[in-house]
Amino acid sequence: MRDLWTGEKVVRKVSCVLLVSSVLFLIAVQGASADVIFDTLGLPIGGGPYPVNSTQSKCQGFDVGAGSYWLNNVVLGMDNGTSGVELTDFSVTLWDASGTDANGSGHSAPGNLLATLAGATDPYVAGNYTYTPTSAFLLDPNTTYYVVASTSNETANYLWNYTADNPTVGSGWWGYSVVEPADPWTMYSYNLNLMQVNADPAGTVPEPGTMALLLMGLPVGLLWRKRKA
């Protein structure tokens, strides 16, 4: 009986160590920085940007490389604009690249809506605004996506800044669409909108919650094995 009690004390100590390790693991994973797969955010700002308003939507594309990624967030660099006042419905969405450039370049454009991103609905003050997917979204490898900013407010003018420089990370075209995001898009390869796309590589480590459960369940297994012996 004493041996069993001593064994249980050891298991309790091991359990405490693993529990603390699990918590530290979760904190470390949640605090880890995501990969940046597109970035123009810190580049010099160009001239007066095309506004996002009730008669015009804007998009910025980004290309995913060889791996799959879970979309973490998208950050837009905005300039001082005009508030939507009562109706604040500035929206940010993710689209596939099945559309066609109305300029006739043959380049892709936003085609089908894929996901909605949650964030500020009235970003009329200059600054960087972060938008996150409302549900988990996996970015496929070697695929182009478009982030679309739009509003139906007739009094608002939201100014999504642009730069004349090339992206520091990734590649992509930008464009604008008259009236609705689903209308034909006019696309450009220069003067890209200020945007950063952050994503977590898929399949690199177990899901944090799963790993924690495995670690916390190990002492139970050890105790059961000890008693059985």
C-alpha cells in the first residue's frame, strides 16, 4: 500500500509538471507570430487613394505560395476619410480569383465570395485596421485570393491607402469595381493598396487544445497503469 501511495505521489508531481507545461505551451503557441504572406503595410504612402464608397469597391490580391495556411488576419492601412455616421457598414471580405479583368489584361479578378472578415465598420480615421475571419478559413497552396473592401453608405468615403513600391512580402494585383463587389473589376499591377496578410502554416504542429489534452491525460494513464501493476 505504501508503494502505491508513493507511486501516486510521484504521479501527482508529474501531473503538476505536465499541467504547467500544457499551460505554457498554449501561451507560447497563442503568442507566436503568424507568417506574413503578403505585405505592403509599412511602405511609403502614395497620393490620394481611390475611395471606398457606395459607388466603388476596392480589392487587393495576394498569392499563396507552396504551402497551405490558416488565415489569421488581414490588416488594412487606411487614411483619414469621411465617417458613415449612423450607417457604418464598411465590410471586408475574401474572394476567389475566378473573375476576369475588365481591362482585358487576362489577369484574374474577384469572382466568388469565400469568407467574411470581422473588424471596424467605420474606419474613417487614419490607421491600421485588423480584420479576422468569422470562421476558420484554409488558404490553398499556389492560389490567388482577393481582399475586398466595400460599403453601401452614401455619405461615407473610406480611404484605403496605396503605395508605389513593390510588396516587401508576396505579390498581387489590385483593382476597383463600380457599385458592387460582384461587378466587373478593373485591375492594376502597380500602386498596390496597403495591406498585410498573416496566416498560420497548416499541419506544422498539433492543434494547441489537442496537444494540451494529450499532455494532461498522460498522468491519468500512468496512475491507472501503476494501480493495475
